[in-house]
Amino acid sequence: MSVPVLSVITWAPFIGALLIMFTARHRPLAVRLIAAVTTGLSTVLSLWIYLAYDREAAGFQFHEKVVLVPPLGVAYELGVDGMSLLLVLLTAIIIFTGVFASWTVTVRSQEFYALLLALVTGVFGVFVSLDLFVFFLFYELAVLPMYLLIGIWGSSGQVRPRGIFAWAFRETGVGSKEYAAMKLTLYLLFGSAFILVGIFALYVFAGTGSFSFLELQAAAFDPGVQWWVFLAFYVGFGILAGIWPLHTWSPDGHASAPTAVSMLHAGVLMKLGAYGVVRLGMGLLPEGAGALAWLVGTIACINIVYGALSAMAQTDLKYVIAYSSVSHMGIVMLGAATLTEAGLNGSVFQMFAHGVMTGLFFALVGLVYEKAHSREIGKMGGFGHAMPGIAVAFTVGGLSSLGLPATAGFVAELLTFMGAWRSAHPWWLFPAVAGTFLTAVYVLRVAKQIFWGPPSPHFEHLDDARGPEWVALVVLVGVIVVFGMMPGLAIGPVGTATMPLLTRIVAP
Amino acid sequence: MTGPGLQAYLILAALVFAIGLFGILTRRNAIGILLGIELMLNAVNINLVAFARFHADLAGLVFTLFTIAITVIEVGVGLAIVIAVFRVRKTVDADHLTLLRG
Amino acid sequence: MAIAAALLTLGLPFAAFLLLALVPRLRRSGPPAGWVSIGAIGAAFLVAAAAWLAEAGGAGVWGWIPGAGGPLVTVGVLLDDLSRAMVLLVTLVSLLVQVYSLAYLHDEPRPALGRYYAYHALFAFSMLGLVLAPTFVQMFIFWELVGLCSYLLIGFWYDRPSAAQAAVKAFWVTRLGDVGFIIGIVWLWAAAGTFEFTALFAEAAAGQIPAAGLALTMVLIYLGAVGKSAQFPLHVWLPDAMEGPTPVSALIHAATMVTAGVFMVTRTMPLFALVPDVLTLIAWVGALTALLAATMACVEGDIKRVLAYSTISQLGYMMAAAGAGAAAAGFFHLGTHGVFKALLFLGAGAVIHAAGTNDVFRMGGLFRAMPQTGIVFLIGTLALAGVWPLAGFFSKEAVLAGVLHGQLTGPFVLLALTAFLTAFYMFRVVFIAFFGRPHDPHAHLHDPPRLMAGPLWVLAGLTVGLGLWFTVQPPAGEHGPGWLAPLSLGLAAAGIVLAWATYQARVVSADLLATLLAPLDVAARRRYGLDALYALLYRGAMLGCSRVIGWLDRYVVDGVVNMASAWSLRAGDLLRRIQTGVPQDYVYGVAFGVLVLLVWAQWGSR
């Protein structure tokens, strides 16, 4: 029996959270060091399993199983395949850099870091658990601390009530951080209700009395059941992945959340939704996935174009980035819906690429906000002089987001395009390509407005990133470029996981 | 075995229960309400003892002992709350204690 | 050997870029950073020259994106006649421009200079990667990367709003073309199953590529070239790109990057040859571009913009040749144009450096003050006008011959007209700026320092030398009928004479000419309304559409969500009233509930 690596990766942040709560009162530096060390441990181990994963053997590796409730078939069962491997690595990178990006949180930093780390345990748990019951528990653990993190450490914006629903805006308090936190939590819990129903349906219809993914995978479900359970999973997880029109929690939530939470949420939690659709929806319900791919792909196309246009219309920097996530998650869902090798690999790669670049974006927005105390794009200008490092990192993130080659975004988009044209609905290619052009328009427009041009008169004494903040920027930029130039690093293991999945869907 | 039958005990218990309920519903004084609750609980005790006696089952008596113990605690806590409320609000009239109104 | 040489030329600038990007101290040191980049590109030039002399050829392909059945996407190097020549041109012009920049940007702050050379090293790497690409995807990758470098270098002086705007515009417009390019690449992949040129050409030769939709595919691929090589109607970005430093304009926006489109069409000619209609379209668009750009150059007062329009015009020439099936002639013109247009830009840079303005009407009499610059500029101008025996004459004649041979009379007439206009607008600049009365007699104008003059003379020498070489040993390929050379020379002479008469001897009034051609003059000055049209489309269609969507999202899509939320709140409000807070009310509720249950139990048990 070797070391339970996955458990260590998953629970290390939680242990860190406990340590922070009980040993680091009134010692902000200790809080940060504990957070950095425990997430650093997870990161190192994630890298290690990434390298140690046997690509020839493929399948689920680093398997762990402890039976929890024998009569119900609930077990603490962990394992990773090529797909979850990449996402575990992504989570580790984002939280590790997130710890550094929020180094300057001063209000109740102890509780902040503790909640953040507890949240991360949930995310890791979702990606590694092979038991649907435990999967769901981790899923909820990943969603709930968000409420406090946004409600307490978030920032409020202003939304003017207009249109025929203005009365509703006034009653719900749109724009405030409490509103955003509540909206996000309620929306995601609404989604998890669908997921729970789906999971129980699988449990009941499989009849094997087990929540184990591997056993459910072997079960054959009736096509009708597959159809509606897939729909339930699609809606449930899709909410988290920001599918149109159930995406409106995401701009408000991301804009209000503090830096590290935005990074984690847009970078990883939205991927968790897409991962759920691919892993549970497509992995367990091949016929349902095949029957509903048209819906998933079409909505994804709407997401891409609609998200990009919405992003273009925003005047608040955080909203621009948040809507760009809505657009990019469209690429993820589209790639998956193509049901082709290139498309699905592109989808998983885009989960990773978008995770890193949006993490970078939110880290940068956090830094800019911290230094300029404003998110109004229109007021900013000429920041390139005062913060060249941030400007460079923003440019790299922006280029990746518009799919420039040599960044991770390009590989994902190219694969998705290839998959889209080979899919059953070739026209999906056009909105996808149009989306990259629209992205180029809004990203460069924003970059130009903020960093280029003569220095804005509204701001004085702006600084570049400092000390620990550099760690976040350098790591994230490095990952974007390295994976952009050597996509084989990621596609290699991912391919071992997506091919079996596809053969199950396409073969019958 | 002579004496009144089970029915008589049940009627007595029902009467005591009804008196307690009436007290709760009509009294405005918190202490009166507590007294009403005591009556209702004791009505239940009567039932339990009666059933234990007529079914020759000791479980009823055991339950009764538990009920009495818990009733004592309940009265203790209840009176403590009433006193605490009186200190703050200078009244124990239940109609005025509407902080929980939605 | 060939592959190693190719990788070496590719690797040297990349290494320089990495060094400059990753070692901030070196980058901020300014001139040393420049020398690192110059050294790398110099070594790359030597390797390229050796490969040229050895006529090394070969191809190497490696997997890039793995797939289940072998690599899905490959990258590598392909060294053949075409890429050898192009690599030589790119490394040579890059080297000269980088050396020139060292003096030209002498006054820049050191960190900015280091940044400039980092961009340059990246550009050299990207351009070489594009040229050496053996697959469509690799070509697209580097295609975008040179676009990025162009964006960064146009916006080098990023605190100037006009530079920032121009950089973004250049990126957007070329990106618009690339939308077509990437779709075309994916379609071609879906139809032929590969991205690799050699495999594609083999399939094309064997007729294995399905003909259905191929024409549209190739038009889409050509769209990429329209954007990159500034063909009508996507040429609008190139004049604005002159906001960048002049050496950048010389390298990227004259000699190398903008010719990538022509290079791509030439490279994939076996595929375009399958769809003759598309080729005809390319020729027409090229000829039209050439003429339109030439007319706009005639009314432009900014020396760099004149050169920019002239670049567009000459790119039109190359494209027309490629479209007429004379890709070799087009590529020939690409090479000679690269040399003398770089010369002209660098000469213009020397002028701007000395005079401190771009406006030709504020120059004058420069020839006396800056004889060296004047001579090389004149050489470049003559070459561009197509005057024998300079390099431009031969390549221009080859292009005209090719177009004529391709039975494309219409484009030929347009191109011939352009040849006349070219001579006119170039000599207009020469007479105004170099021979006219000095605008400011007290200005201390002087020839550029040695680091700037050196590259100028090298390029001038090449222009003359190549011309003489071709005189001795006429280039292979298409030769037009006997009347072509006299016609071409005659048109050039006519243009020069008209320019002389108008701007030097002043026997013809420029205003009179403008009045005579009033509609054309107005249209050309307004750039045929294309910029306004794009601005309208951008503001009206795109931003307008985004506003509508943004509003809908905020107030309708999200409004429905908030409405649901508000309704739940209201429903809760109603239910709340039940909670009176009076304990007796709750007990009533319980008692009543018990009663109901009792009755129900009685009634139900019956």
C-alpha cells in the first residue's frame, strides 16, 4: 500500500484551513505561509502524479477505496484518468497562485484563507472522486464557502434598475455583493438539485446498489432514462458552466468576488460544471449524450457569440472578464458536443487553457483594482507606464483569450474548430470562429484603453506588481505559453481518457 | 380487581388535558401558560400510568418517569426565560411578547 | 544538413528573444540588448546565405498535437527554392533594419530600446517560421505571430493615442482576414485529411481533393492573404501602421510581413491552380488594389504614407502576377521590392530623423543638405518606378508579362496605369522634398550617422547590383512581347516628366490637375470612404449590436431571474403574515391541526 497521493492532494488544503483557524490567530504572515505551503504541497503532488501517470495503461490510476456505508454502496473512492489529471493540475496551479494573488487581503485574512482552502478541498475532491455520492458531497463543499467569501470579502458594483423588470431589480438589490453571493449560491444549489436527482436516478436504475462510477459505467441504461438524466446533468452542471441563459449568476458573482475567489471560481469551478457534463453525462450516458449533443452544441454557440458581445458592452473591467468566461465556456461545451476526437480534446484543453488565462485575468484585475481603486475602464488609461509587468501579463492573457498561436488558447480553439467541422453540425464552426474575432475586438480594446495611450489624469502613484504578486503572474503566464507551445504535454494524457469515452458514444 | 375501569382514567386525563389547553389558549400571563402546559403533560402522565397499570407493562411507568424529569427541566427553563423576559420587558403578558412576528 | 540549417536560422532569433524576454537586466540595458538581437540575426543571415549558396533543400516534420491515429497536427521546416530565397531576404533586411534602428532610436530610453529589440527578435523568429512552414497550421501559427509583432511594434510608442489606435486597427483588420484563413484551413483539412503541404500537393496532383467546395475553401484561405498583404478591401490598416517607428515600417510593413500573403499564395499555388476562377479573382483584386493605392498615394502628403500606399500598390502587382499564374514573377517582384522598398523606407527614416517631420511639404531642398540620403532615395525611387537598369524594372516587367500571358487584359491595363502613377507619385515626393525650395533655410540638416548610412548603401548597392546582374543575365521565366519593355519604360518616363512639370518646373499647376480630376481627387483623399465605412460598421454594427445584447442580458435575461427572485420574496412576504408572534396563535394552530387529523383519521378509517 503506497501513499494515498490523491487523498493528500485533496485534504492538504483542508488541513491547512484547520491549522490556520486554530494556530495562526492574529498572525497574518503565518496564515499566508500555511496556505502557501499546503497548496504548494498539493501543487507539487499534482505535478508528480501528472508525470507519474502511466499513459500506456491509461484508465483510472492512483486508485483508493474505503467503504463508508456498505448497505448503500457508498465508498470513499478516488482515482484519476487523463482528463481529471489535467484538471487537478489546473486546480493546484490556480489555488497556489491565488494564495499569492490575494496576499494583500487585510480584512479577516485568517477566515478568508481558511474558507478558501476548504473550498479547494471540495474542488479537488470533485475531480478525483469516483463515487458519485462522495462526488456530490465534495461538489457542495466547493459551492458553499463561496457564499461567505463573496458576501464578506466581495466588492459591490452599481447596476441601474431599468426596463420592464426594474421593480425586481430594486427589490433584489442587484449590484451589491450580498446580492451576488446570494444569487450565485442559490443558482448553483438550484443546479445541484438537478444533479442530485440525476445521481439518484442512476443509482436506482442501475440496480447494482452502488454509487461507484466504475460500476455505473458498466451498467446499461434505457435510452429514455439516459435522455432525461443527461438533460438533468446538463442543466445542473451547465449552470455551473455558465450555459446560456442560465449564466447570469456568473458575471455578477465574478465581478463581486475577491480576487482569489474570482480566479478559483472562473478558473476552476466553471470547469467543474463542464467536467461534470463530460464525465457523468457523456461518460455514463453515451446514448443520452448522443441524442442531446445538438442542444449542447447549439447553446454553446449562443454562449460564444453572446458572451463576447456582452463582454464588449461592459464598462466595468471585472464584468468584461466575467463575460469573456461565459464566451469561452461556450468553446468548452462546443468542443464536447462535437463528439469528435479533436473537439473533445480541444474541450478539455480549453478547460485548462481558459482556467489558467482567466485566473491570470482576475489576478491582474485584482492587482489593477488594488492599485487604482477603480474598475471603470473608461477612466483608466496609460497604465503601461506605471505597471509594465502587469501590462505584459495582461497582453499575454488577452492574446491567449483571442486564440493567438503559441498560447494555450489557440490549441484549444483550433482543435474545437476541427472538431466542429467534422461533427454532425458543421455550421457550429462559424459562430466559434466569429467568437474569436469578437474576442480580439473586446480584449484589445480594453487593453488599449487601460494600458496604452497617455497616462490618465484620474490616477497617481500607480505601482507595478510587487513581491508575492509576481509569483502568480509569472507562473500563470509561463503555463499559458508552455502549454501553448507544447500542447502534447496536455493532449497526451487527455487523449487516453477521451478516446474510450468517444468510442462508447459513437460506436453504437 | 375492583375500582374504576380504564375508561374513567382516560376521561380524567382528557379533561385535565382540555383544561390545560384551555388555560394555554386563554391565559395571557406567561406563567399561566406554563401552568397550562404542566397540566397537559400531567394528563399524558395519567394516560401512561393508566395504560401501564391495565396492560401490566412497566414501560409506561418508565416513560412517565422520563416525562416528569423533563417537565421539571422544562419548567425550570421556562420560568428562567419568563424571569429574564420580565427583567427586560417589565411584563410577562404573552400578547406583548411578539418579537418573533414575521 | 538543410534541416539543421533551417532550424539554426529559426533558433538563433528565438534564443535572442528568450534571452531578452527572460533577462530583464539585459533587456533594460538598451544597446547591448540590441547587439544580442543583431548578433543572432546576423548569424542567422550567414546560415541562410550558406544554405542559399549550397542550395540546401529538405523537409522535416514532427508531431505537435498528438491524436489517436498519429499526430493530428504537425510542425517542422521545409527548405526549398522558395523558402531559401525568402529566408535570405528576411534575414538580410532584418539584419540591416536592426543595425539601422540602433542609430535611429538612439534617443529612446534604454528599457524601451531593449523592448524594441525583443520584439524584433520575436519578429525575425516568427517570420522565418512562417517562411519555413511545411504545414498550413504552422503557417497560420507564425502568420498570427508576425501579426502580433506588427501590433506590438506599431504600438511601440504606446502612449501616443494614434499609435495605439493604429496598432489595434492593424490587428483587427488582419484578424478579419484570418477568420477566413482558419476556416479555409480547417475545411481543407476536413476534405484532404492533412495540413502538410507536400501531402496536399501530392493529392492535388493526383486529383484526390474533392472539387466540391474547394473554390470557396481557397477563397477563404486567400482572405487571409487579403488581410495580411493589404489587398482591397482590407488594405486600410497599412497606412495607419505607419505610426510605428520607421525601421519597423521598412521591415514589417514593406519588405517582409506584408508579403506573407503573396508568399502564401505562391507556396500553395498547386492548390490554387485547381480553381482557376479564384486565381482570376486574385488577379483582379490585385490589379484593382494596385491602382486604388496608387491614386491614394498621389494625394498624400505624409512621406511614410506615400510609401505605405506604394507598398499596397506593389503588393497588388505581386498578387496580380500570382493570380495570372505567374507566381514566379510575383515572387521575383516580392524579392526586389523587399530590397528597394526597405531602402526607400530607411531613406525616408533618415529624412524624418533629420527634418523632424513626416510632411513632405515641410521639407524641401534636402538633396543639397543630405546628398547621401538623396542619392540612395533616388535609386530606390527609380527602382520603384521601374527604370532600367535597376532591379525594379526587371521584376515589374516580369509581372506585366505574366499578367499579359495569363490573358488578363483588364488587370494588365490597370497595372500599366499604375506603373505610370507610381513614377508620378514617387517623383512628386522626390521633387517636393529633395529638390524644392528649402522649407526652413536655418535647419541644420545632415546625412545620417554611419550606422544608418551603412544599411542604406548596402540596400542601394543591392538594388543597383541586382539590376546590373539581370541586365547581364536576364532572369528566367516569362518574357513579354517586344513592346512591353518600351511601354513600361515609357509609362515611367511619362510619370516622371509629369511630376517634374508639376512640382519642379511648375509649368503644370497641381491645383489644376486636382480640379480636372475633382471627383477622383476627393475620393482618393477620403480613401474611397473605406475607413469611414469600417468605422461605421465597427461603431454601428458591432458596438451597437453589443450594446443591445449587453442591455438584453442585463435587463431581460437577468431581469427574468430577478423577477423570479422578487416573486419568491413577495410570496414569502405574504406567508410571513401568518407568523403573529403570539404563542397562543401557534397553539391554536396546533390544536386545530390535531383536530383535523383526528377527524380525518376517524373519517378515513371508516
